[in-house]
Amino acid sequence: MEEDLVEFMAQSLVVDVDKVDVTAIEGDKTTILELKVAEKDIGKVIGKHGRIVKAMRSILSATASSSKKRLVLEILI
């Protein structure tokens, strides 16, 4: 579910929506979500001073509070 949320948010921001890919790596207490976008769209996902990615991480931590699992969002180049 979290993968779909990150994918939706990223596709709403970028130009090349076909290059958006989210991979989840499950752990015992942590889930790492790896987000890959086109190289030209990385700035749009990060935002000025990291504001957009920080907002995305805030939304993810709010959704994770119900599952008692920590979510980490990483943007891969």
C-alpha cells in the first residue's frame, strides 16, 4: 500500500511518469521504499531545499503509525 502511495505522489510531480519505480525492502521493524525517477525529474521530487521529499516522508510516517512499522523513503539516482 505504501508503495502505491509513493508512486502516486511521484507520478503527480514528474514529467516522465513511465520512469517512476518504487521498490519495497521489508525488514522486521522497518520498510525501506526506494524511489527511482528519470534523471531530469529528480529535482522535482526533491524540491527546493528538500521540502517536497520531506513532505512525502511526513505523509509516510503518518501512514506508518497505524502499522507500527517505520518507513524510510530513499531516492535513488
